[in-house]
Amino acid sequence: MTPKLTILFEHPEWQKPLFAALKKRGVPYATFDLKAAAFDPTAVPQTPLYFNQASPSAYVRGNTRAVPLALSLMRALEIGGARVLNGSRAFALELSKSAQAALLNQLGIGHPKSLVFNEVSAALREWTGGWPALVKPEQGGSGARMFLLQGPEELKRLLREQPSLWEPDHLLLLQEYFPVDPKQGIVRMEFLGGKLLYAMRVVSHGGFNLCPSEVCNPGDGSASHCEIPAAKPVEFHPYVDVPRDAVALGEIIVNAAKLDVAGVEYLEAEDGRLIFYDINANSNLRAPIGRAFGFDPFERVVDYLVRELSSR
């Protein structure tokens, strides 16, 4: 059968469960590897539906060029009339921590105070978030290049000793730090088609790589294949009783951002406030968590893709 669906991807290991679920259901699909590719903007689209699975963290795997090509390709596809799930607008939001902060502010949802900068002295003149503070890339992904700093001198020393931290786009953020109960961790909610798929608590033991992919954070204690190793294994626990208020806020976020498949992360501040701090368009689902809720999350994604194909 002629494919009517194309998967855009950069990390082949992350896509294997999705590919397997599509094959199991007999859904014909094509793939487009963004790592080393070319396209004619006047010759696309070739299928009516595309599913973007590119990741901002491509640069930590040596695939920096995948991100701008993905954006250019999706814009051409959309102009050409294709439906692109998690398309150019959604992906541009995922690439920009500052855009995420602006959206959360516009929606009136609690979020960390943030400052974008391209020069350290300018950042220190403007920063009003206090210390300790987090420094992270504007184009984040998988917790790469994040540091908890105790004061301005640490920021100066860090960037003097590790100038490569400015890559890939030479923009960094200072962000307000909220301590959390180490036994509770943070909460990640996965959404599909604007509705909650499942929620989980993520206990990182002080690390920042919270990627739910089983390749990056295996649940059986086996070695990780992630380029951002964690000092201790990250724990993922089903969160059945996620508060309705948190789910409602997550739905507001994903619908305002027009995200088709999304992961939204928040933390519980010491004063009880819910602080939302990360919006992910490329959601790496965790099969064991889905099974704890009684379903295979990748089967649910295939259901969604089939419905989208039918609507086309």
C-alpha cells in the first residue's frame, strides 16, 4: 500500500516502539531521517500527513543540523497543504525556553522567573531572580548543559571554563530555582490530542536528564545509551491521582500551543504552588507507565494517527 503518513525523525532508537506499533496495525508509513537529508521545497508534500519527532537535543548527539532542516521542511510542507503533527509552530515553541515562559505568562500559569542572555555581564545586571539559580540553554533538550549555580561568580567561571556551553544558538537562560522534595520529584503529564494520556512522578536524584525514553533511562537498571548520563538512575512512577487542577492547566497549555502529542512538566513548590517549567512537543512515551494504566501508549498514538489519516 502507498504510505499516506511520513515520520520525521532524528533519533532512531526513540522511534522503534512507534514503528513497531504501526507495523503491528498494518499502517503503511514512510520515514524521513533528518540527520543528513535534502528536500526540494517545490516537490513536497509527498504524503498528506507528517508526524514530527525531531528533538531539540539533537545537537548533543552531533546532529545539530537536523533542527534547522526540520523547521525548514515543516514550513514547506505546511505551505504545500500537508497536515504536520507537532509542526513548525509547535516545534519552534519546544526549541525556545523563552517562548515557553512567555506563553505560560500569557496564560497566567505559574512558571519560573527567567532571563535570556548572550553576554554574562548583561545577564548579571538584569537578573532579579536571586540565587541559587539554574542556567540552561535556550534550545534545551534532555537536561543537557544545565547547572545549578550558587552565585554570579559561578556563572562567570562556568562560561569562562566551558565556552562550548553557548552552543548551539549562543543563547542561555538564568532561571529561578525551586527546591523540591527529593522523594517526590517532579510531575510529567503526557497529552495526546489535547487530552491527558497519563501522568508520572519523576525522581531524578539531583540530575536534570528526565527524558522518559527507555533508551535513555532504562527501567530495569541496565546501562543507558544516552549522551547525557545520569549519576543515579532516574525513577519513573505512575501518578494515578494527579490533581485535576494540574491536568486542566496542562490541557490549557497544549491547546494554546497547538501541540498534538506533548509532555508537560511541573514541580510542586514548598508553598504549594504548581510551577510549570517545560513544554515538550516530542514526547518520548514510556511503555511501562502506560501498562500501569492498562494500555500501550504507542497503540494510543497509532489510534490517533489513524484518526488523523481518516480525517484527511
